[in-house]
Amino acid sequence: MPLQGKTVIVTGIGPGLGRAIAEQAAIMGAHIAMVSRSSGIMHEVEAAIVARGGRCLTVQADITRDADCVRVAAKVLEKFGRIDGLVNSAYRPAAIAPVLELDPDDLAVAFDVTVMGTLRMIRAVVPAMEAQGGGSIVNVGSQVARKYVLNQGGYAATKAAMASLTRYLAIELGPKNIRVNTPAIGWTMSAPARAWLEDMAAYGGPSVDQSVGEISANMALGRVPTDEECARAILMPLSDLFSAMTGATIDINGGEYLPL
């Protein structure tokens, strides 16, 4: 139970990785506060966590608004009394297109959620972490920030910006005993990823099984990691077992980053 008794905020609770992060954090012993613009999936996850005897809070909020982020922190402190960890999983993907074909306004919206929303949440929780003597922040990154993926330049730009913020924040918040790390996630077989592969197949691309086979062939493990596997690895930097690690980029992608 590496997170036993800790209070952890998870943003971006959707049908994919965000949900798995919240569920796995509860299994690891944490009290969970979930944040999302819509409440449906959050309530499903809350019911599952409570059924296992966990403690949970759901907060419907928009992380592009400073007031909402401050409200989230206040509600978590009111219910649990402290904030030990923050997992910034919320993001907005940019359009799938070559960089020069991206709509700048659409890309700006993606940056507002993925980068500025992350920064707003960090600003909201740091005072509580500092007052209690420390904390840990995980900004969920992506392998595409370091490895070219066709037509993913906009998404890659947001995740690269987040990775840079992580390194700077690790230095600036280190004296407050607040650690900041970024996991580089690659392919997972989440519901959104599978839906994307199904769409590609419907438009004449390879079948889902063919695509999964090609993706797996580029991974050292020879298989695509599950959401649950990635979620557990994302959460480990919140544990006191990792008290000396900050400013790190952690590859959680089955070895996809390795040149095969």
C-alpha cells in the first residue's frame, strides 16, 4: 500500500487513463479527489472506490479557470485536511494534422487545457503542500514529445511544454520539499486509443489487430501496456519510496522509446 493514507488529486477523469489512475490510487491506499468537467464517469469510479472501502471526493471543475482550481484545493482540504499528491492527467488533444495545417486558435485551446490548466492546478495546491511540509506532483506526459508520430505535432508541442515546466518546477519547488516528475506514456489499449484505431480501420486503414501487432513490434516488451500498468507506474512517484526523485522523465511505454 505505497500510498496508504495519502490524499491524491487526479484531474482528467475520462474513459481512459484518468479513470485507471484514480482507481489504482485508491487500491494503493490513497484518499482520492477526482476532478473533471463532466461528472458521469467520476460518479462511476466513486461508487467502485467506495464499494471497496475507500474514501473519495468528486469535484466538477474546469481547470482552465483559476477560481475552479482554487475551489478544488479548498474542497479537498475541507474533506481530507491535506493534499499529498497531484496527478495532472487532464489534457485536450490538438487536431491530427501536419503542424503547418493546424488551426492556431485550436492549438491555443489545447495549450490552455494541457499546459496552462496543469499550471493552474499546481499553483492551487502548492500553498497547502508547502504548509504541511511537502508533496509530490506528477504531470502525465507522452512519448510523442520526444519521438515523431505522424500528424501529432500539436499534441507533442503541449506535452513537450509540460515536460519543460516539470524540470523548472522541480528546481523551484525543491526547497519546499515538493517533488515534480513526468511519466512519458506511449501506447495503451485504452478505450480512446482503441476507438481511434477502429476509426482508422473504418477509413480503409489496417484492422485493429494489425495495428496492435505493428505497434507491439516496436516495443521491447513486444506488447502494448494496459492502462492499469501505466497508472500504477504513474502513481509511484507520489510514494515516499521515491522521495529522492524529482525533475525526472520516466519512460512508461513498454520500451517503445528504445531503437529496435
